[in-house]
Amino acid sequence: MGKLDVVASKAFEAQLLAKLDSPEPVLFVDFAECAYVSSAGLRAVLIAAKTAKKTDHRLVLAGMNPIVREVFNVSGFDRMLVIEHDLAMAVAAQG
């Protein structure tokens, strides 16, 4: 994933929305390879989260480094979204 900035966010949003069109009830998003998230990246995540809710899906984020996690904390997204330490924990938590 690299950086989730204004350049990458449109493609990222399109990928998330396409995956939410599947019958799988949970969409796991692994941020392990993401070094940076801009406000455009947060917007893409928010749009996906709203779409997930409307379509009876769950969006679960995981694997954020401390810098990315801080962006989600400061923006308040950590109170609106499920964020797990890593992908294995996210999958286990959703059982």
C-alpha cells in the first residue's frame, strides 16, 4: 500500500467498494504496508465504512504502524471503526 495519500486514495476507495460488493460479510483491510495516511485516505476509509454499514458488511482494519494509528486516533476514527493490532487478531476476533 505504501502511502494512502490523495494520489492513491481514489484507487484504494474503488478497491474497497468493489470488495464490499461481494457476499463476504467482513472486509479486512491490512495496513501493515502503509506508512502514511492523509485526509484523503481517511475519507476513502470513511466512505467504505458507511457503505459497509448500509450493505450489512463489517469493515475491520488491522496492522497499523504507530504513526498511522495516531492519525486514526486523532481523527476519532478509532471510535467509529474496528481496528485490531494485526490481521491475525482481526480474523480471530471476527471468529
